Amino acid sequence: MLVVDVRASLGDFELEVATSIPLEGITGILGPSGCGKTTLLRVLAGFERAEGHIVVDDEVWLDSTSKTDVAPHSRSLGYMFQDTRLFDHLSVAGNLKYATSRTLSQMKQIVVDDVIDAFDLSGLLQRRPNELSGGEKQRVALARTLLTNPRFLMLDEPLSALDEKRRSDILPYIDKMASQFRVPALYISHAVGEVAHIAERILAISNGRVQAIGPTSEILERLDLLNVTGRFEAGSVVEAIVIDHVARHRLSRLTIDGQTLTMPMEAGVAPGDQIRVRVRARDVALALKRPESISIRNVLDATIVDLFHVPESPYVEALVEFKQQRLRARITRASVEDLSLAVGTHVYVLIKSVTFDSSST
């Protein structure tokens, strides 16, 4: 467990964070630009001065009362910045070897060959950083950070320099860091989709304060956190079970709370697999009657459990519930009025697009 209760001032900005974060899996840190996400990581790393205390399991890193302040190089964490910061004069093998000479924790040793295999680096070992693509550099940087054998990792928008395709290629490697090598991570990103894809929980920050912390699905469905999760990419994460594949249509059929959903067929997904899928609020529409003769194939029964009128906006965020799981839908105020929508109204949920989370099979 990472226990944090800190206060820091940077010019006019005040960071005041008090929370406990399980050091297990990946914790996504979400919030608008300038809210204090990177400042929090820098405080945890010892790069910024702060008052309060930081305790990792039973190890005290900061305690203002006893004047304890462990130096950054003695805090057993791995910090990956927005740029890769690889050593240009060393080969990939040399960069990895350097990391193994700076072991941060003796709690568990990570085998170099295992990391090379997991990050598909065997064919890159003799190359220099300037001979690598952006995605390859990120894989090397991730592997190098992991090989310092940290108690946990802090990843500050590590994929911000990559395009969407390369980002999706790298995300499974980040997931491996936490799952295969059992090294927990704090992961900052402005992209809600990235965080939804890999994070088990989300720490939501706004104006230097913690707004919420909890399971990813619960945080993403909260209508009061629009300033943190954003409007464009906001949505929901739901658990589904693969029923079968319809090869001629290149589709997979899933079941969610006993109802059927279809999505584009994904390689490596088999009938019976439990997977996690993400649905953006802007890709969900509501109807009072089951529509006919339309191109949208996914129509599910649900009940409205919450409506949030976004201030100074034409939109309303609706939260609908199946038997157990929930989805967000973004509709207009005019639609709410015309359809007389209210909490408790039975509706048909029209889902235009579903994103598969490959880390959850």
C-alpha cells in the first residue's frame, strides 16, 4: 500500500493529496491539464519538496514530523518520463545492462532474458536508439525501467509522442509489466481510452485535490467527474463473455447481463473468454421503443438510474443499468424533454461502437 498525505506549493499552484493506493496492478491517474498529476509523481519521487508523509508498505519516504526525507535515488521506484531518455551512445543491450546495475529493490529479482522476451527485444539488442522507431524506443525504455527492479513504477504519459496505432501496440507491454512481472504502476495519461484499457483503478484529480479513487468501471460511469474524465472520450467499461464468432460477418457475439452484443471479431479471443469492453458515451443513444430497420445492431434493454444536466451545455449525461452493469449515454437536453426521460424510465440502448480491451482476456 502507498499511503500519501502531502502538501506542496509551486508558485500559485497548491497540491494537497491525501489518499491510499493499493500497490497492485495499474492505477490510472486522470485529470485535466495542470491539475497536479505530474506534480504528484514528482513529489512521490522526491523531485519536488513537500510537507506531510509518504509511506510505502512499512517504509517511510517522507515524514515532516521526524524530518525524514529519503533522497530520490534511494526511493525504490522506477520513473518513466514522457521522453524515453535512452543513452544514445549505448546499444539497446547496453541500455538494459545499465539498468541492471542500478537495482532499486532486493525484494524480487527480474531476469533480463525474461524481459527481453516479454518486450520482443531480441532483434534490437545491437541497435542504437537512433536506429529505432518510436514504438521500439518506448519498449526499450519500458524494459529498462522495469530492470531497475523497482517496488513500483511511475509512468508519466509514456505514449504521448506516439500515434494511436503505435499506442495500441505498446499498451499490452505496459500491462505485462504489472501482470507478468508483478510490478505495480501509477500511470498518467490524458487519453481516457488508454487508462480504461489497462488500469484496474483510477485516481481522479482536479485542482490539486483528489476527487475520487476506485475501480475503473465505477469512476468512468460517475457523472459528477466530467471535469476529470472529459466529455469527448468519457464512457463506460463493462464485463462480457464471448458466445461465438460469426466468421462471414467478421463479428463476435458477446453476452452482457444476459443480453447479446456484437463487435468486430478480434484475434486471440475465443468463445467462453471473459473480456472487458469499452463503450463511449457519445456512441450510445436511447429510445423508448425498440427501433426497426436501422443499421445499429446492438439494442439492449435498460433502465435510467441517473441524469446529469451538464452546466452551460446542450447535453445531458444519462446513466442506464442492465441487471448489474451500467453504461453512460450522452444525449441532448431537447431529447430528454421530448421523450420525457426521467430516472426509472425503461429505455432501449442503441450502441454504435464497442472497443475491445485486449488486456482483459
